[in-house]
Amino acid sequence: MIALLIIFVVIAALVIVVPSIATAVARNVVRSMDRAASGSIDQSIVEARLGRIEEAIDAMALQIERLSDHQQALLGPASDSRAEEESSRSRTEQG
């Protein structure tokens, strides 16, 4: 009797679960087919986004250059001479 009840519960669960899974899979397949049929992403959107990214990178590069110039101005000529000494030392050690 208990085994029959367990079989009934398993069959009932399968009757509910399998169609819901099949429906979800079918929806995903149809969506992917619609995407493929409609083509890829709109190129104007991609180009606009890439343009904004390029502008942001240029702005960051400019700010980094300004920070570098400001840092060199704060450290003064002594830091330049130290950098030259270190580079000449590394050249003599390598040579």
C-alpha cells in the first residue's frame, strides 16, 4: 500500500515537473531562434558605446599625464637627477 502511494506521488510529480521544464526549454529555444533571425546587436548602438569608451580612455590618459606632470613638479629637479643616477647605475651593472 505504501509502495503504491509512493509510485503515485512520483508519477504526479513527474506530470507536473516535466511539462514545466519542457515549456522553459521550448521558450529558450524560440528566443534564441528569434535572436538569430533578427540579426545581431544594432551596430549603431555598439559604435556609440565604443565611442564613449574611447572618450573615457582618452580622458583618463590625459588625467594620468597631468598627475605625472604635477608629481614631477612637486618632486623637483632632485628627483630627475636621482632617476638619471639610477638608470646610469643599472646600465653600468648590465654592461
